[in-house]
Amino acid sequence: MTTEAAQSLIQLEDRYGAHNYTPLNAVFTRGEGPYLFDLDGRRYLDFLSAYSAVNQGHNHPRITAALVEQANKLALTSRAFRNDRYPLLLERLCRLTGFDRALLMNTGAEAVETAIKAARKWAYEVKGVPPSQAEIIVAADGFHGRTTTIVGFSTDPAAHDGFGPFAPGFRVVPFGDLDAMAAAIGPNTAAILVEPVQGEAGVIIPPDDYLPGLRELADRHQVLLILDEIQSGLGRTGKLFAFEHADIRPDAVTIGKALSGGLYPVSAFLASDEVMAVFKPGTHGSTYGGNPLACAVAEAALDVLIDEGLIEAAASLAAHFRRRLEDLPRPPVTRIRSIGLWAGIDLAPDAPIAREYCRKLMGQGLLCKDTHVRTIRLAPPLVISKNQLDEGLDVLEQALND
């Protein structure tokens, strides 16, 4: 039951905030590891992880300490000057990921916008596409952010409708369909931009030959392969990047969310020397991009991910996670998709909608998120123990059985 204090805050939010979300009515005041705590001190297992932003768990002490220490020294200079944290994060990112260069931004959408700009400029300067004719091929049901450029190629009516006119230069093909992708590539194609696993769509995992097929098409047609790993990257799937499961390398990736462990907006566009060379002074930037505070937080977040073996932890729990999910009652469950510690659970057409289950689960101390009406998404923090994972899955199983 919502307490008086919580209800008062909910009323303030509804009165003064834009109604662009419909959150469930729990008001949280503290987080620790895989748990969130509401105003009454009730504990909840977080199986959403802020859309994978808190892979390292809530308020990881090592990351919060780095934030506090840096905030007490220097937070922002802008890129008009140099600072002592930016170069260290650049080196850390490139050595860890194997990409030649990094360009830091703040939000995931900004990283994707950076990728779009890089692909277009590369097409004109390197591939020789006529000015303003570059095309980027994207996948239906993908999610890359909410800027007007990005929602222009979204196939989700809620994200797309009412926000035009939209920027041209994008072709949309079905996700996982190599034949459709091959047919869409033309002489003016600059890049293929897709998620290796579609998160917002419900953790949609493509066929095994999809990413290798995209790599082959990109190589054959002199097209960049850019993967959006903002949700799927940094350990979520049991690898540093989801593309590693397919044993390929893209020309560039976008990362964000868990890059800061959920403490501060940090994102990055990682690419080869050839791709990044298209950016010259004045062509792209951000006042806050690469600020000292962000860099200190991101360095600590990466250190936690590696030093504490969180990627390996996700990989080691993946099979158990999958087995438990496969044991969920059918009906109401009709299909399970999982990779690492990430899953989509589809519900039968005659079952309650996913949001109703999520509301019920919240009442039992488990936080999940619905998507596309009939899918429940699960993404527990990578710091979760096997016992904690089972605790949450027990609650889920019971709720679906009732």
C-alpha cells in the first residue's frame, strides 16, 4: 500500500512533471547492490537495473568514492582546456575494448547521434558518396534513443508518431533478416546500425549467422558496421560486448549506461582510426562530454566490472538463469529469450498484460519492467548472487502460477 508520504511525492510529480512516463507507485530513497529501498525501508530486488545502467549494482562504494573524491577537486573544464582525467579514461577504454579511439558524450542518444554523424562524414570523405546522399540501414523494432533524428527511424508508434518531419537518410529492414539487409544496401549506403540484441523490443536475439552475415555484407560493400551496445554491452550478456558471442568485430560501437555504474551520465563512441579521423576541431563536441567527474566515475565503473569479475559472474549464472526461466509455468508464459543475465518473457494473449504482473511483483518485492504489452523484461545487476537470483525467480514463478 502506498503510504501518505509516498502519495504526497507522487502527487507532486503528477502535478508538476511532464507525464512522459507511467511509473509504478513505489518511491525509492536508497539503493545498495541488487536492492532498492522505499520510504518505509521495505527492500526490493531490482531485476531491471535501470535498463542495465547499474550492472555494478546500486551505489557501488568504489564508484561512489571516486565520484565524491573527484567532485571535491574538479568537475568541469569543458574541452576548451585539458584535464588530468580525460586521457586516462580514453586509454582505459581503448585498451579494454580494442578500439583505436574514443569520443565521449553524456547520454546514450548522444553516442548514437555521434555514430550517425561519423558514418555520414566517413561516407562523403572516404567512400565518396555524393553530398547529402548517405544512407544508414537500421532494424525494425530497434531502440537507439529519443532525439528527433533517432525516433524518425523508429517503428514504435509511441516513440515516432507526432514528432515529424524527420531527417531523411535511413532505411528500415526487419531485424535478423540478412536477405532484407543485403537488398537494402546500395551505392550510397554509409553504415549498418543495429543492436546486437534488441533490448527495448523484449530481448530479441538474432539468428547465429546474423552478426557474421552483417560483417560480411559490410566488408563486401564498403559499409561501416556500427553496433549499439548501450544496453547489451559491459557484461550484460556474459561478455564485455554482445558481438563477442558471434566472434566478429564491428567498425564502431556505442556504449553508455553501465559505463558509469548508474551514478552519472557517461557515453562513448568507440571506433577505428579511419572512422574517427573524420572528426576535426569544430565538427562535433559537447560541453560536458569528457568532463573530469564523468571520467573518474567511468574509470571506477570499468575497474569494478573487471576487478570484481562481473562479466564472468554473468556468464557463470547464465545457464542457471535460463534453466529457471524455462521452468516458469506455461501458460501464461509462451516463450523465453535469454542471454547472460538478460531475458524477455512473452505472455499468452489471454493472460493479464505484462504491466499487471510487474505491479503484482512489485508488491511482492521484485522489480521488473514490461515492454510491448505482453513481454516482461529481466536484467538483474551483475553483482547478484545465485541465492539472490533464485529469491527473485521464486517470486516470479509464484506470481505467474497464481
